[in-house]
Amino acid sequence: MLEPETLGVMIPIVALLIPIVAILTRHQRSMAELIHGSHHAQQNQAAAAEIQALRAEMASLRESVNTMIVQRDGLPTSGLNPQLGNTPPAYPTEAVRNTDQA
């Protein structure tokens, strides 16, 4: 068994180690949150940029499809079919439905 003198010295040492361990653990947790938080922010920013690029590409493809539909139908680029309005249809399915009705 431990001698009383040794036990008397170890009790204050252990009592002082508990808050030190708690402080170190809290610091480690906060540092991990900072590291992972910045990593997720970079991923979100990259995903947002990629989504924006995909939207721009989709707009370009829609414009190309609309131009091809107008050229295929032989409609002039100005003064389109009055039933369709002044702009080409937004989607190819609308153009197909409108040509089926005519």
C-alpha cells in the first residue's frame, strides 16, 4: 500500500491534472472544429462554382437547341410564329407540341 506521505503528495498532483486535461481536450476539440469547418467551406465554395458552370452550360445548350428548332422549322429569326410569341420556345418539347397543333 502507499505510504501516507506519498498519498499526501499525489492527491494535490492528481487534483491539478484534472483541469489541465480538460483544458487540453477542449482546445483539441476547438482546433478540430476549425480545421474541419474550413475544409467544408472550401468544398461548398467549389461545389457552388461547379453548379454555376453547369447552369451556364445548360443555358448555352438550351439556346443551341432553340436555334436548331427555329432553323429546322424554317421560321425567320425575327417575327416568329405569333402563337409562340416573340421568343423561341423554352424547351424542345414545347416546340414539338406546337408544331403538332399546326
